[in-house]
Amino acid sequence: MADPQHQLLLRQQLVSVGRRMNDIGLNQGTSGNLSVRIEGGMLVTPSSLPYEQMQANDLVALDLKGQPLQSGQRRPSSEWRLHADVLASRPEAMAVLHCHPIHATALACHDRGIPAFHYMVAVAGGDDIRCAPYATFGTAELSNHVVTALVQRHACLLARHGLVTLGADLEAALRLAVEVETLARMYLQALQLGAPPLLTAAQMQQVHAQFKGLHYGQQDQSPR
């Protein structure tokens, strides 16, 4: 049975993380959206409500088919389907964050992901951070592209759109978004001197092993 106090805490955390997402420059205005898993579905941010005005009771409870779990709610984010499909396809994920950070989105506007130019790319779970193909926002097509791009990954870019991360909780999803945006900024700077050399598959395998051995790269921690 759902714990009302636990759900209230999740609602408060979601509002807090949404505001911080904007405050630290990962997002602008009312764009972007967040979700957290609850019993029977998810809580997702509402459509077109500024984060600084958002309150815990503004969040929308849906099942993973998009049906409301409560009556009298606000209209959910246009990207609710993306959140629902990611949570449905990744049972280990408890939170999904979608934002429009400047540097990651700049790369995505060229249909470019982030290759293994730096060992920290491994924090997203693989040897690169993929860029999902473009599709109109809010569509099943976009959601399908994102689910595919996230196979064995915790983050992906969205062509001409933005960034998606998932995590064991909202804080982990936010930290990973910060890491990916930092990597995107580094990669764009490195490209000013030409295409940077990439780590080999063997080198990245060693990085993954090191992360695993030190419990790094997990969704409740960030390696340094």
C-alpha cells in the first residue's frame, strides 16, 4: 500500500530538484521535465508551470500507460510518455530527468553524441553517450528512440532537443546530467583543436573495471 508520507517526500524532492536544475543552468524557463517512480506508476512535472512556482501538489500521478492515478490533477508534461516508457523499460531506474543544457544540446543539434574522448564518459554506463535520432517532442517515436539510445546507458542526448538521464533517485539523475553537460562542454572545447583522440575499447574496459571495483559509476555516486 502506498505510503502518503513517502509520496509527499518524493513530491518535495522532485520540486527541489527541478528548481536546482534551472538554477545551475541545466535548463531554462518551463522547458525540461522530471519524473520519479511511485507505487503503480510515476509522479511527473506538470505542463508549462514555472519551476519557481511549482508546489508538491502540482505534480501529476500517472500509471505507466499515461492514465491518471488521482482525479483533479494538472495536465502532465508533454513528455510524460518518454518518462513512462523509460521507467517501464528500466526497472532499476527510479527517476528520469530531461533538460536542455546548452553544450549537450549544441552537440545534439549536429546529431552528435559524446565519444570516449575522456574516461568520465564511462559514468553514463558505456563507451560513449549516444544521441537519439530526432522526432517531434511528446511522440511515441521520440520515446522509442530514447529507450533504444539508453540501452546499457544511463544518459543520452536527443537530436536537436536536449538530454535525458536516469538514476536510482532524483539526486543521482541530476548529478549525472551535470556530468554529461560538463563532458559536452569539454568535448566542444577539444574540437576547437580538431577531433580529439579517443580511448580504445580496451582502455574503456579498464575504466569500467576500475569504476566497478571502487563502486564508482553507480547511480548513487559520481567518480572523481
